[in-house]
Amino acid sequence: MPKAYWIAHVTVTDDAAYGRYAALATQAIAAHGGEFLVRGGKAIQKEGRAHPRNVVAIFLSLEAANACYESAAYQEAISHAEGACERELVLVEAVS
């Protein structure tokens, strides 16, 4: 079964609320076997709209990544992100 990536591009507009989201999301992602590969850091935007924060996590499967997103723990986390950031998120299966 191919692994999967959780890729987010984020512009934070409320640091305190986003911090609460990040703390809870970290726990939810770890509980679903996710591991962060990228979490902020320098980036060079070549195409499309730039966001100052980029996040990539790897999961054992697309199903595991989706289960994390739909979990009660992650939904609680995301409630803190609403209104605290602009973001794009995609879950994508890796090349096997």
C-alpha cells in the first residue's frame, strides 16, 4: 500500500489561535501514525500563490491520512484554525 502525504500551505492571521490548533493537530497527526517532514522553514515559491508556512506530513496510507483529518481530535484542532489562517490542504497518495 502506498504511503500518503498531507500538504498544507498556510498564512497565519492569529498566532495565538493557530498555536492552539498546531498543538492539538500535532497530537492528532501522531496518533494516526503521521510524521512531519516539513514544518515551516525556508521556501522558494516558483509558481502559484505563496504562503509563508508550508507543512508536509507522511502517513502509512491515504486512508490513514484521511482518517486523521476526519477524526474527532483533528476536528477539535481545526476549530482553532478557523478564522486564524488561510490555508490550502491536500492529501495525496505517494508513487508506489
